[in-house]
Amino acid sequence: MQPQFLMLAALVWALALAGCAARAPAPVDDRRPAAPTAAPKPPVAQAVKPVAAAPEGRYTVRRGDSLYSIALEHGVDFRDLAKWNNLDDPAKIRVGQTLQVRAPEPATAVQVGPVRAPGAAEPRPIESRPLGQPSPAEGSVRTAPKAQRLPYSEQNVALLSRGEAPAQAAAKPVPPATAAPKPEAPKPAPERAADGIEFIWPAKGTLLSGFTEPRVKGIDIGGRVGDPVVAAAAGKVIYVGEGIPGLGKFLVIKHNEELSTVYAHAREILVKTDQTVVRGQRIAELGDSDADRPKLHFQVRRLGKPLDPMGYLPP
């Protein structure tokens, strides 16, 4: 009986030891400070490349442009603009396209001559003489003395006419030339006389608004629908239509190589493109096309740049 008791006690002791060995270790609390996290870097802004300006005499098409508006802004005929840029359809222009807005200069002819090699001797003329005639010996050719230049006087003329050679008089010192006084620069003439073109008022009515470029590029003259609109000066009609928003029915008259006038918001246009008009000729009827009231919008442009029409119209 005692041996069984000892074996049972040994078994209980072994199980107790096994239970202690299987117990999990206590967790360890790590109280070390956490490593700082790096702040996110701000995004790098990409530099925006500026749009390169078009060279002189050329224009880069922008959003909202039309061939008619570009021609008006540069004071040229839209048909010339199409021809210079080989445009079959004036409506087919794209944003970013570069257009020639000045007449191309004619090509100059280049003279081509014979090219002489460096160091080559200058060709000398060949003297021809009859066969058998000996060439003159060196130093035997007689040359005439140089002519004597004499100051003009009645005495010298008389001596020369008799074949006598007068003695050369002592040259008198020439007095220093005095600079001629410079003429005064002419005072600039008023704008209306600068081009030799006399303008008249294109319509009779009330002046509604003046020139405040760049917002308002001309003047507005109020009136009634159907009132006559006349040419402010003689010239040639280079455009008739509605190709620019905000102007309604309008026409453009070119007066010389630089000056042109614009007549906008017409009810009806009475002239055609390429027609020559005289000053005071009725060219349109005042209207309210694309306007808030019946009026004539009148512009004066030099090479496409708007000018104040009041500087050209009579008081």
C-alpha cells in the first residue's frame, strides 16, 4: 500500500511542475518614446512657361478670335489676311496658330558676278596695234602734263582764251564755313489734319458715350432706327457683314494705307465690299442690331489701333 501512495504522490508533483512550466510570461510594457515621424513634403509647383510673343508682323490666334476680328485689329482686309496665310476657308483658324498680319516684303534680286580667287591679279586691258608695228620702248612714252587748275577770274579767262598760261596765284586761305542756322522744327499739326483727310460726322444725333479705350474703342451716336449713316470720308469698303460679336451688322471703310473707319449696329447696309464711296455718301441705316438701343458705333483706326474719333471729327 505504501508504494502505491508514493507513486501517486510523485505523479501529483510531476503534474504540478508541468502546470507551472506552461504558464505564459507576463507582458513587458515598452515605455520608450516613439520615433518622430517625418512631415510630408509640400508638392513642388511646376513653373508655368510664359507664352512666347509673336514676332513683328505676326499674330498668335487666341480663343474667341475670328479672321474678321484679327483683320480689324490690324487694319487689313480679311481677304488679304487669308491670302497671306494660304487660308481657303476664313473660318478654319485654330487657337495657337501664328498668322502673317502684314504684307510680306517682295524678294530682292541678287546680282551674281564672276568670283575672283583670293590673291589673283587684277586683269589688265589688252592694247591692240597693227601687225608689224614695234611696241614702244619702256620710258619712251610721252605723257602730257597735268592740267593746271586756276581760280575763276575774268583775267584768267582772257589769258586762257589767248592760249597763254597765267602764273598760278598764291592760294588764299579759305575762311571756315559757318554752319547755317537750323530751321525750326514745325509744330505738330492736329490729328484731323495730319493725314490730309477731312472727316464729317457719320450720323446726326446725340453723343451717347465717348472713347474710353480699351473698354470702348469708339463713340456711340444715338438716333432713330432708319436714320441715315454716311461715310465720314472717301475710301473703299473692305468689309460688310456680322463677323464680330457685339458689333451687329457693320462695315469697314479704308481711307488710305493706315486709316480706316468702322460703322456698327446698322439695321441695313447699303454698300458692298470693294465699292468706292465718297464723303457724305449714304452707306447704311442706323439700327439696333446687337445693341441695347438704336445707335451708331463709330470707330477710327490707324493700322488697326483704335483712336479717339473726336480728334478727327469737326467740332
